[in-house]
Amino acid sequence: MEGLWSAIRTYVLLNGVMWITGALVGALVFVLVVVAPAVVGRRLLGVRAGAVRIATAGMCGLVVSGGLFGPRMEESGELAPLLSLMIGVGMLTSMAVLGALDFVVPMGAVRPLGWAQSLRRRIARSRRYSQVVRIAARHGLGPYLRGRRRAPAVRHELLARELRQALQAGGTTFVKLGQLMSTRRDLLPEAYVEELSLLQDQVPPAPWGEIETQVQESLGAPVRDLFASFEPVPLAAASIAQVHAAVLHDGTEVIVKVQRPGIPELVERDLDIVGRLAAALSARTAWGRGLGLKELAQGFAVALGEELDFRIEARNMTAVRRAAEARGDTSVAVPLLHAQFSTERVLVMSRVEGTSLGKAAPDDERHGGQLAETLLTALLNQIMLDGVFHADPHPGNILLQPDGTPALLDFGSVGRIDAGLREAMAGLFLAVDRGDPLVLREALLEITDRPDEVDEQRLLRALGQFSARHLGHGSAPDVEMFSDLFRIVADFRLAVPPEIAAVFRALATLEGTLVQLSAGFNMLEASRTYATARLSDRLGPQNARDTARDELIALLPVLRRLPRRLDRLGGALEEGRLGVNVRLFADPRDRRVVGELVGRVVHAVVGIFLGFAGLQLLGKDGGPRVSENLELYGLVGGNLLVLSAAIVLRTLYVTSRPME
């Protein structure tokens, strides 16, 4: 019995050793015939590939090489001589497969693990897209989405009302889009601007439990530990956030702005739909391309993304406040940020008592005129002196405090312009003050990106008509003035930089606010007075001395070196040693490009040479025999052809890729 068990153990052990040996041999053959050619082919081609692609390319190489050499190896039994050719053809096939896969499906474009999540997002987006299309169709906008036009009988006023109602029904993102479009007088007719300005961003407040959880998660502590008191009923509620009154433990009264839960995901989905609709309308319709819907949608996505991040609003508010404090300007109040309680979704600032300018009324006409002049001067100072300004000064963002002074709120939309653009804007204001079409043309061309071809004479005539209509004595700025200026910019295809467009939008928005304060307020005359005072300050003795001193300090190092350099140049010229040294390809990028071009040419030449050499050897008779049916010349020629094809394939692949 014991001998039987010993025999069984020996049998099992021997079979196990044989099975393991067979597995190792099979793995070695798999690596040698499948994996190695694919890995070497990937390195030669210089393409990125993961394990799945390498295995796929290796199997394709095995199928092709096995189909070509397998039957012959079986018939002749010549394994060793043909093995190099088989591996070479497998490598060549793997290179071709890897290159084709990289062209069709670039590396990283497909992630199988993210398919499930992507599918759920696509289903949700499709449902939302269908809902948006149904809303548009219900309001009669379907033909415009399909690129068709209605009968001419449809008036702009009716279509604008349908558009506003559709955007209102679309929800948060589409309401914000409509509000942005209402500021683009350079793009839309006045009927649409007036109608879209009626869009309201008022929604029922979120439940207190959700707001409390949002505050606790954002600040990392319970509400009762952060605030001495916190009003659960909001002072105001909008689609993105709502504001609550609270008191800190030191007794400071503050306003807490809390982002509504779930808004980022909703906005991200709707922004994707807005982008797709804009791209489709730009491709299908002439009016979509004329309005620049794709660029408008991209700018809107960036602006709304910044509005969702309260840290950006915190930085904007701090920048405007510090700039005013640096100038000693206290004419307009700006809330004080409590940075230790402010995050991406929660913003805490000092409480400013007052009444919204849309609901308040000045004490009398004189008080209204003073308020209007204060607000205009404050905005112009922010634009011309600070370079950072409130870009949305509508009545809802301005409070009238009990002492009668204004305060600015909601710094989610702030414009920034650099010193160069501020100088250009100063030139534009002076041109408006003079009412000279020639100066106005030069100033306008300086602040815009002019196209390759612009008819300057026709532009001068258009600006002459504009000046005669709106800049004459006794003229008062109105909506039509801004509309006409924007129409001229659009007609001559002058691309307005986003920073300058923000200035124009802010001034146009402020103009409507100032009219509410003082019906007879002349914004153009006040702007002229500001420009004259600003120019007088710049030309004053003290400012002139300061400017000259600053310029001299900046030039002093150059002036110190100038005599020595002039003496050196004069000596070299007198002695006949003056020459010019030019270094070709001094820039490393130029050297890299030339090196890549030379490398490609060398690879192509070597590949072609090896190919011709292989063909010559294949056609040559005689020579030593490697086996009964195979000569050495044929074997070497075949391998040279494989190597030539690999080099040429790499050259073609690299040539098809742009140089870095």
C-alpha cells in the first residue's frame, strides 16, 4: 500500500514538473513571439501604448507572421533560420497596428473604467437637452435652432419676448446667459436688450437644513461654533446663492453668502448644453456665426465658473477696497471681507445697512445728481486709476446707506485692465471730449484689434456722423449712443478686447442706474469734466516732476553705460575692427527643429538604402546555404527589407506628427 502511494506521489510530481515546464516554455515563446516584437516596435515607433494595445498589436503580428511562415516551417521543419524573419514581420505588423490605433483612438481617449459614469452623464445630459429643446419649441424658437427663419412678419419685440420666456423657463444657467446677453448692445438689437434685462434671478430659498450642512462642510465646524447667531431665513435668495444675516462671537454683524447645494453639477451640465447649442447654431446659421455664439458661450462659461467660486469674488472685493483706500477715497463704501470664514462656497463680509437703489429714492433732485456724480466718478477712478472695477453696477448691486452715501455689493463680476489699456481708454475719453472724429478713430483703433483690411476713410465718416449725433453741445448720452458705437465696432469688424468690452458694459449699465437717480443727469458732460480734471492733474507741476523723475530713474542705468559704449564703438570704427556677428540657430527651438528635420531625412535615406540592399541580395543567386531550401543571401536580404520597412514606417509616423 505504501509503495502505491509513493508511485502516485512520484507520478503527480513528475506531471507537475512537466506542466510547469510547459507553462514556462509557453510563456517564453509568447514573450518572444508576441510581446517582444510589439514592445520593440513601440520603442522604434516612439508611440505611447498601454498593456492592452501592446498585447493587441503583438497578437496581430503573430497572426500575420504565423500565416506567412507557419506553413513553410511545418513543411520544411526549418525553425531556426526563419525565426528571425518571423519575429521581424511580427514587429513590423505591430508597429503598423500601434500607429493605426494611435491615429484612430489616441492614447488616453478611451478609458474603459470611466464608461459607466460617462454613460450616466450622457443619459442625464440627453434628458436635459431634450427638455431644453422642448422649452424652445414651446416658445416658438424651434425653427431658429434648426437653422431656419420664420416669416418676415415676426417682429423683433415678439421674438425677444419669446426668447426671454424660454430662458426664464430654462433655469439658472439660461437666466444667467440671458442676463449676460442683455449687456451686449454691440451684438443684439435694442429690442432684445430691453427684453432680456427683465430676466429675474429669484427662486424660493433652499431649506435651512441644506444651508446649515453646506456652511458646516465648507467651514469645518458647526454653525453655532462659528457664529453667535445665524438667521435661518435668508435676506435674499437667487439661483446660485442666498444671503443670511449673522453675528460673530465678537459682536460683529456680518452677511453670509452661501452657495445652494448641487448648483455646480447643474451648471456644468447646462454649460455643456449651451456650448453644444452655440456650436450647432454657429455651424448651421449665418446669424449664429455673425454673433460669435461659440466665443460668447466660451466667455459665459468662464464667467459663470468664476461666479461659482466665491474665493474669486473675495479677491475682487478686497482688490477694489484696497485700491480705494490707497487713494483715500471713501465716497463709495465696499464691504470688508472676513477671510477666515470665507471659502469656495461660503463668503462672509461685513454687513452694510441700506436700501437697494432700485427701491430707494434720493431726497431731492440735487441729492440724486450728487449720487449720480459720485457713482460715475468712483467707477471712472476704478477704471482709470486702479485698473480694477465693478463690472455690473446695476441698481440691485448698489445700496443707499442711511447717511445717503452709496455702497457697492456683489463683486462676482469685476473687470481688470492693465496700464497700457488704461492709457488707451484715457485717449478715448479725451477724443469723446473733443468730439473730433479723426482723434476718435485713432483712439478706437488703438483699443481694438483691427482686422487686416479696414476702410479707415469710411470709418472716419461713420464716426463723424456718430459725433454729430451724440457728441455735440447739449447732447446727453443714452442707450442709443452706446448702441450706435457698438454697431460701428461690429460693422467694421473691430475686435474689442474682453477688458475694454467690460468697461463699455459697466458704463452702459451705470448709465441706466444714473438715469434712475437723476433724470436730467448728463453722463457725457460729467465724463468730460472728469477727463479734463484728470488731464489737468497729469499736466500739473507736481505730477510732471514726478513723471520726469520716474522716467529719469528708469533711464539712469542706460545713460551711465551709453558714453562707454559709444567710445568703444568709435574706437572700433576708427581702427577698422567694427563688425557684425550673426549666430545662426541661436534659439534652442530653431536648433531642435533643424535637428528633427535632419534626423527624419537621415532615417529616410537609411531606410531606402537598406531596402535597395535587401532587394539586391534577394535577387542574387548563389552564396552559402543556411538550410536545404534557404540561402544566406535570401535570409539577410529578407531581414534587411524588414528593417528598411520599420525605419520607413517610423519616419512616416514621425513626419505625420507636428513638431513640438
